[in-house]
Amino acid sequence: MSPPEELTHALRLWFEIFFHRSMCDFKHFMSETGLSFPLFSILMRLYHGEPGGISEMGDKLGVTRAAASQAVERLVQLGLVTRQEDTSDRRMRRLALTPAGRALVEQAIDARCRWLESLAERLTPEQRALIVSALTLLTEAARAVEE
């Protein structure tokens, strides 16, 4: 195997383990909160600053405007999202997380990261330093590819 193939293989193995564990923890969190994946997806998009109204959320989720509207209404009823009048177009409603919605997303992120913390504890300080260096390089390369 060539060095690039070795790296790709190692990354794939890591990704499979990481993704499986991350999704299991995420699914468990969603079960505890009673939120569906589409509802949580809306919360995550708002948390990461994606602007949006109901139509944009529907487009991003691949659902109809009616389905997006129902999902948003559920989040509003749960006190996780607000709809605010758009200052440039009064017909539009902009979505925003409430403090409770933001806290819930942060709890979900924490739930997915607990495994990483226990993993880091199993490594020696030298191993952690090596991985930090490698991940920093990988992150920089990934950002360059995205640009």
C-alpha cells in the first residue's frame, strides 16, 4: 500500500469507529429528548448560524414547505425556536433558537463528545500530543480542500 493509501485506509477505519459511536450516542440523546432527526437538524442548522425561514429549512431538509412548517411549529411549541418577522420583508419569518434550544443543542454536542474524552484519557501524553499535531494538519488540509 502506498503512503497516501495507508493514510486513507487509516482514516477510513477511524471514521467508521468514530461515526458509529457518534451516531449511537446521538440516537440515544434523541430518544431521551423525544426529538426526531429532522427536528434536531433544524436546531443544529440554527445553532451553526445558518439563516433561514421555513422555506429554506424545507429545502435544506428536502421536505415540503408544509412539512417544514409543521416541524418548526413543533419546535416553537416546545419552546426551542422562535419565529421573528424579517426586517427587510415583513411577509417572511426568520427562525432563531431560544436559550432552551441553544442549551439542548449544546447538551447533544456534549453527549456526542463524552466518548472522545474517555478515549483521550486512554492515551499517553505523548500520544495525545502526536494526535493533536496530526489532527491540526488534517484540519488545515480539509479547510484548504473546502476553499
